[in-house]
Amino acid sequence: MPPPPGPSLLRLGLILGSVCGAFESAAHGNSAPEALNVLLIVVDDLRPTLGCYGDKLVRSPNIDQLASHSLLFQNAFAQQAVCAPSRVSFLTGRRPDTTRLYDFGSYWRVHAGNFSTIPQYFKENGYMTMSVGKVFHPGISSNHSDDSPYSWSIPPYHPSSEKYENTKTCRGQDGELHANLLCPVDVADVPEGTLPDKQSTEEAIRLLEKMKTLAHPFFLAVGYHKPHIPFRYPKEFQKLYPLENITLAPDPHVPAGLPPVAYNPWMDIRQREDVQALNISVPYGPIPVDFQRKIRQSYFASVSYLDTQVGHLLQALDDLQLASSTIVAFTSDHGWALGEHGEWAKYSNFDITTRVPLMFYVPGRTASFPEAGEKLFPYIDPFHSTSRLMEPGWQSMDLVELVSLFPTLAGLAGLQVPPRCPIPSFHVELCREGRNLRKHFQSHDLGEAPYLRGSPRELIAYSQYPRPADSPQWNSDKPSLKDIKIMGYSIRTIDYRYTVWVGFDPDEFLANFSDIHAGELYFVDSDPLQDHNVYNDSQGEELSRSLMP
């Protein structure tokens, strides 16, 4: 492999002057003249708390509007509920056991295999590929370069204000600045007078304007920071969610039958100054009820702030007349617990942290091609929106996984879908471990009523999570590779979620399924919130015997 580009590369503003040259190079690829563009929107820590997923409180009119023109998957799951492993997994189409990334400390091309990525594949097929914001996780896991130059035609853009996210920019009741969890701000008063997601939207729109001028197929990935903690967002969004309207999680207590190894002690929010002041016991809390409401209020407000940024970005597609030639895919790297099971983080195998929003807008397929001058995505102000629950255009109840993003985007864009991976596939650069979901877009006509697929019982979504010990400790949420002693492998079907926690050797990357530390079994119909572990019941023992390798 050639060495990655150094930090002295010219920033994006200078590089845009040479974009025409990059396009000239890209033109020698294999893309067809009528190739569809791709806009991939990746959100950080967003569970399906959206109007289009049936949430009656959260105001997300612009994402709901996208859903109304899209195929929406109701049961989409991430493969590991933490940022870097999840992003590397779905951007390569490989599971964490293949990328061998369970933490933040290695680069898959060196550590596991020189696997191709989604943007790399599009780049090799004649697309101009661009990254804005948090797409790959920054740091070692993307070689401190967002996987440049392999994945991107030009160096990725990061907003200059993101360096202030975890600094003392939150004004407390004492009038001083703090590094808080809850951080509604006056944007005019923060450093640089802006926020990262606002900058990312502005940069993405500038790139779309350039793409329109150059009239060549592009793949643009836009990664938004919110609602990731800290909840740093424009303070006016709090007005959408009066505290008296905020309810607690429906299951705010640690379930009695939960194995200690399955619990995450949410150590990252404990480090915030406002949470430290509460003097909460470790590991099980609980957080005072009034502060629980404030956390939930700020999460919802962050989602609505995110929604406005997505709205401005999608409106630009309309204004630039790109909506008829651009696929839009929208998803999140994983969910986030807002008090469910007494947890306030991701870092688990529960649905609340592994289930994610996933939708695809495909012009002419999920929605009719817009007429001249027609606006599919006019911006909707969440403060004045009356369309509180805009219905999705098309829905599927099938269980799907984020590793299916790679083959699905390739197929929808008309590229050859990479082959299924052999087992093992460490020596194979281009293959995919997920299913191609394209069939879901071919099984209905636009003139029919909204389509709701059934859920074949053979479909399975897999996820996993590592732990350093059988009981919660300081590094239970984010253990480094060398400290991983146990791996929780989880199977989600339409009927149940089954998880088994087994011994794991981090040196050999091997799980020992004869060394079972704990198990979980939750039946979806009778226990949708996954509060009653029946692993040790007769049903659980029978299922365990049938599933163990």
C-alpha cells in the first residue's frame, strides 16, 4: 500500500480549484453517462426517534419528508453499537470479526485486510467521492486520514468548530463555562460563532453546487455529529420540548434478570461536569428523575436541530435540480439508550442501541421523477410545522443489517454488486458480507398503495459487543482490544433476541463458545422492551442448544 497523504495537504477550499482535474481523471472510470449520484447521510447516535418511525413527540419534519419519498426499513440493525467499529463495518461491508476492529485502536487495512470501502468502489467506477463531517471515525481506525486517498477523490472536510465540542463552552447557572453533558448554547456566543453540523451542511451544499456545474456522477457522504454527546445545540430548540411534556423511559430500571456482563455503566457521561455534580453511584446509578427528563429533552432537541440541517441539505438538491438524479441514503451508526434498562449510552446488544433508522430515496423508483420546477424536499421549519407525522412512502418490516449498505448502494446505482465473501475472507479485497436489498425496490409499482413487506422468519440480524470482565467496571463500555476477555454475540430474529457472552482471546481474535459466561433471551411479542431475560428457562435452554455451534 502506498503511504497515506500527510497533514500538509491543501485544505478543501484550495483543492476545489483543481476539482475539474479530478473529474477528468474520474472520467476514465466505468460509470455510464446516466449514472445516478449518491448522497449518503450518516448520523451519530441516532436511534429511530423520528416522526416517520412513529414517535409522536419528536419534531423531525424534514427527515419525515425524505421518508415520505423513500423506502424505509423498520427493522435495521448495526453490527456493533459504538462509533468506529460500526462505521468501519458498514463502510467496508464486513462484520467486526472480519475487520477485527472492536475498539478505536487499529486500521483495518493493516490489522485485518486491505478491504475496499463503499466510496472507494464508487471512485474506482468513475465517481467523484467526497466526505464532509464525521463519516469514518477520526483517528487510528481510519489511519488519521479518513481512509484517504483510497476512499476519497479529494481530502475529506472536517468543520473547524468540532474541536470545541468537548471543551468548556456550556454556560452553567453560575454564569461560568463548563464541559457539560447538557449544553444548549447561543450560537453567536460560541467559538467561531457556529457549530460543526452547520458548517458541514454549508460545505456539503457548496460541493453540490460544484457538482452541478461539472455535471459528473458524484458520491457525497455527509456525517452529522448530533445527537452525539455532549448535547450542544442552539438553545432555541429546547422550546420545542417543554420539560412538563417529557416522560421517562418506559423501563427506567436495571432488569432483575440482566447478567452483569450485559450492563454498560455509561462512564462517558459520568465524566461531564454537570453529571459529576450529581454524585451518582457507580455502576448502577440511578440518575435523579428531573435530570433524566433534561437529558431526554436535550436529546430530542438535538434531533430537531439535526433535522433542520438535513432539511437545508435536501432543499439544496431541489434548488440545484439534482433530486431527479441522486440517490439519498439516510442512516445512523447505532442507537442510544435514554434511560431504558437504567442505561444512558450505546455499548450494548439491546435493540435500543443496535436498531437504527435506514431509508433510501431512489428517483423514479421510490418516488416519481420530479417534474420541472417541482420541489420534493422544500425546507420545513420544525417550529412552524403542522405535518407532525408524515407517513413513510414505502416500508419494509424485514430484518436488515448495515453491512447491506455496500451492495445495496452499488446495485441501486447500477454498478456491479460485489460478490458474497467466502469464509474466511481476510485475503479478499472486494466482497461483501451483507445482503443486497435491491429486491425490495423491485417488488412494487409506484402507482400502488404504500407497500408493507412481511418478515420472513429466516431473516437474522447479528450484532456483537466486547467486555473486559463479567461485571461492570471503568472500561466496560469501551475496552481496548488487549483488555477484551468476553464477547457478546447477539442474534435478532422477528421472534426473539438471543445473546450469549463467551470467552474471547484478543491475541487470536477467537471466541470460545464452550466457555459461556452468561446468556440472554427476550421474546419480541411478549417482551418488546427486552426486560425479562428467560435464558435460564426451559425455552431458553432449548433454544441455546439448537443455536450453539
